[in-house]
Amino acid sequence: MPAERPVNQSYKKFNLSNFSQPSFLSSSNIYAVNLRQYSGEGSFNAFAKQLPRLQRMGVEILWFMPIHPIGKLKRKGSLGSYYSIADFRGVNPEFGSKDDFKHIIKTAHDLGMKVIMDWVANHAAWDNVWTNTNPEFFVRDEAGNFKPPYDWDDVIQIDHNNTGEQQAMVDAMLYWIENFDIDGFRADLAHLTPLEFWMNARVQASTLKNDLIWLAETEDIPYHHAFDISFTWRWMHATEEYCKGQKDFSALTDTLEFYKNDFPSDAVRMWFTSNHDENSWNGTAFEKYGEYVKALSVFNCTYYGIPLIYSGEESGLDKRLKFFDKDPINWNEPSEWENFYSLLLALRKRSAAIAGGLVSFPVLIPGAAEKNMLAFYRKNIKDTLLVFINMSKEKQIFSFDTADLKGNYENIFTYEKVWLNDGGLVEIEAAGFIVLQGVEAPNF
């Protein structure tokens, strides 16, 4: 990841009490849409046909990678990067028209889903419309030429010190809320743009629509002043290194402790096994995690936070998708993976322990870490959820104290009924998992 920008404390002039976290986040989920690679056609209209399937699977929030026109000057590959934007108010003709995008948003809303846009505030294409109308919006080198950030030579750096640029960017964001009824934003590399900008954007956007979703690609803790959700890059790296034998299990528990102790208590973390960057540049989930992909997906869907599913993961996506060229997903039907995610997403909706959010923050079960197991429970007055994930390379037999966990349960995957009384014992194969949800005694 690029170096982090120092945080400007001027964000504190905004009234933080005006921001309230959408109540539905605790039990919701995010599905990342790679429109170009989703089908051979790669269009809004082609993807719209998949909305009923995704709704049945339990998908609730659709995150569209940038839908804007892509710059032609210095573009990479035959189609260029989604993140090299030529017009922040335009739609990429590769995907269809603005009316097509409006249709997909309305259809999603009719199915009970929300739509968020990927927003790139740090850089733009070399031939972005602002380079002609407002060249002062961009940073220049000593010779007076536009310059790229880092070694990203297909884009140019926006000048964040230009207040006119900041308001023009906010105005562009508001345009999509006012005219398309979008439900929020995923901020690309949020920490490379000043926090004050995002605070200002959220203040203005909140006057147009309540309960907007604000997702930041960052782990800069202060950015939770503007965002409700942030990425878990540290967890992603720790789990990959553990699965590859490069770190021991303490890297996982230490990371969870860091998140619990250092982040704001209400910071919603987004857990994932893949996304567009990781898949294309660093490997598929199977390359990174091997046999533990499902186990980690169970964690993503049951720990405090919100899970991300990347396009094709519900079909067992096992290839790296090209980033700058056409490379459609190979869909496998019927898919055991789709059924797997459907069960987990359904659990998130019916479990009061998950929906309770902070009220039922996960409690790690003592003794599990010594066996390289992630084991925790979430509990409130209406529901108890027990999760056991074997991250070791061998079968584990684990006994645990049930003093606070006595009752009737059902295994959400096997539907086996379980009674916990004076002591608990589970047997789990390597890379296996058990999820038990409390049920009333008459169901036995």
C-alpha cells in the first residue's frame, strides 16, 4: 500500500454528532460488482438479469467498481483501468447508458438491495474533462506538466489544496445521489485524500439522503470520523501469511486484539477473502488461503463487521481476472459455493446476536488459540451464536466451558441438534468449521 497521508486536524470543525451509522449495517453484506468481467457482454443490462439470483442468495449492498468513462491517454491494456476516470459525471459506454444505470438501481431497490458507487477522489485520467476546463485542479511537476501519483502512470494527481476542486468533486458525488438515487460510496484509497474532504462530502450528502453507506478503503483510524466501514488489510495479510506458513497463529489473535482495542468501538470492519485488486494482482483466494477459503468466509460472516463477496466467489472463482482487458468470469452452475454463502447470509439476517452489533461483540473462547482455532461466541437476550473454525493442519478435539452457553443449538450447515449443558466438546477436521445457533427446546 502507498504511504499514508498525514491527517489534517481541521476535520474537527465538522459536527460529528450529525452522523449516524445506518442501523442495517450490523447484519448486512456487500457484493463487489466487476461489471466488465461479469459476463461476455459486460453491461448494466446483462448484470441486471442476475439481480434476482443475487437477491435470493441474500445479497443486500451492491458495490459497483467505477462506472465512469475511462481515459484513453496513456491507458493500460486494451480497455484501461476502471480507476482512470475521464468524467466523474459520465458513464462508461462499455457498460451502457445512464438510463441503463438508473434502471439497474431501481431494479435493485425494488428487490430490497442498495447500490454504492466506487469513488476515486485522489487521481484522474490524463484526459479527464477537468484537464481542459480546470487544469488548476491537478498537481504539476517542475516543468509545469501534470504528474502521476507514485508509479501509477495512467493517472494524474489531483491537487487536494485546491478548494475549488474539492467542491467540484463533492458536487459530482451529489449529482449521483440527486439524479440516480444511489445509496452511498466506497472511497478508493480514502487515506490519500484529506479527511476534511470526506467530512465535507458526508455533511453535504447527508442533506440529500439519510442512511447513506460510507465505506473507506483504508485502515487509517481517524477516517472513521467520516466513514462507518473500513477495510481489514492487516487481517488479510496476517491470514495469508499464516496460511502460507510465514507467521504463527498469534498473528491472527494479535490482529483481532488490535482491532478491538485501537479502533472506535462502533467501527464496522469489512472482512474479505478476495477483491478486485487482490484477485488480479496477488492471486485468487485459493492461491492465498488454500483449503482455508471456506473457513475464513465463515469467519467473515459471523464476526463483528460486514462481509464482502467479490464477483464470482459464489461460483468458486479460481482464476485471476485481467485488470485492463476483457476476461469474463467462468461461472459454474449449479454452485455449492452459492449455497454456502446463501446459508451464511441467511444466518446474518435471522441471528439477533449478529444484528445486535456491538451489544453482542464476539467473545473469544479460552484455550482455542492454543489449538490454532478461531472460536468465539456472540450472545444477547434473544440469541446465542457459537463459531468454531479449525485453522490448524490437523483434526482438533476441543473442550470448552459452557457456563454462559448452556442451551439448545442447531448446526446451521448440517441441521444437527446439539444440547450444551455442563461441558462442551467439538471435533473439527483441518480447515473445518462448526456454527451453532441457539434454538428453542420445542424444536428438538
